[in-house]
Amino acid sequence: MQFASLGSGSAGNATLIEAGETRLLLDCGFSVKETVQRLARLQRQPEQLTGILVTHEHDDHARGAFKLAARYQIPVWLTHGTLSMCQRYLPAASQSVKLNIVDAHTVFALQEIEVHPYPVPHDAREPAQFVFSDGVRKFGVLTDVGSVTPHIVLMLQACDGLLLECNHDLEMLRNGPYAYSLKKRVGGWLGHLDNQSSAQLLAKLDNRKLKHLVAAHLSEKNNTPTLAQQALSEVLHCERDWVQIASQQSGLDWRSLI
């Protein structure tokens, strides 16, 4: 089992998860053209995708998902609430997209990958994040969440790989260029996780199997890779550079969980 990031940040997000011949794309916040180019950097083509999962309806996660799905006949999985808010993205011939409704508390299998959805607090209609397993290894994803619930802690226990939101540094957000209303939204309980909140979550997890920790969805104006790495590495008592960054421009190359 392995994973990679096509890019992560407010301008677009997409993560690839593979096990055997099963290839899932989690979110698609880029145009079809850019998604294809970013897939090519990872030596993959859209025709190879088994499915697309959409976490929520915000542009940087859902913008390109349905056009990509329609063009390459890729089925999509998402919650009912997310679908209700994604009508603007559906191509005119929306019947050409095979849509599958996900219950955020029900596990399902996509070929060789077991998918564990779970609900998160975010300012969207019915957002869900996901944990993926091949039966032996476990890859957890948590971005676009304003606060940590006990259920989130439970879902992310004992991961082999973890992609974790470190959206902002509290001081940088407080003193940064955002309008006050946007600062309240980003820093609120339905917004995005700051570095220290992510570190506090990490400290509650069983990390004994953890092979890869990736800080994701970093704000270009309210955070730095160094600050995110420092916060997370202090919890794990590891070298700062052991914490990897999924960047907006270059994403993250393949990481194996074997």
C-alpha cells in the first residue's frame, strides 16, 4: 500500500492511495488538465483510477472531481450532503457520472482497499474524512477540520501513514493579512486545525507503527513548513525533517507503507 499527494493547500487538493491494482483519488480540487499533469508526475494516468472520493464541497477539494469522472468514466463516492452542495460542479450530462452515496459511519470496500469514512466538524454540509486499509496497513487522512472529536482520535489510532492538517500558526493567523471575519472562520471550531492542535491530536494517538507523517493543507500566508514540522516532531521526539510536507505546487511523491 502506498500514497502520494498531487498538491495540498487552498488552491487545490488531491491525494492518491494505492493497493495492488486499486487506485483511489481522494478529492480533486484542480482542473482536469492540471490533474492529468499532476498524475503524470506520479507516473499515473486518469484511466487507471478505480474511483474518486470527495470529502466535502469546497472548491479546493471538489472543483475538478466530476468533470474528471465524466471524461474518464470514473465512479465517485461522497456523502448525500456533499452531493447536494456539488450540483454546480456536475457536468450538463450528469448522468454520465456514476455517483455513490457514502454513509459517514459505514465501512465499504473498493476492490483491494477498505474505506473507513468518518464525520468531521467543518463548515460544509456533510463533510467526511477517510481512513484506508489493505487489511494489514492503515493510512489516515485528516484535513479541513476545525476541532478534534473523540471519534477522530479513535479513527486515527495505529496508522502506518498519516496525512494531517497543519493549516496555520496561531500567531501568524492572528497578526496576518486576513480580514477579521476570515480569521474567525479559519480559527473557529468549524475551520482548520492549527499546528499546535494537530500536535495535541498526534500526542493522543498510538504512533508505534507510524512510518510516514505528512503535514498538509498549509496556509501560504499563515504558516511555514518549518513551524508545522517543529510542532509535530516535538510530539514524536524525531528529527524535524522526518515530518514531511505535502506542498501546494509539488505535492508529495510516493510513500510506501510496507
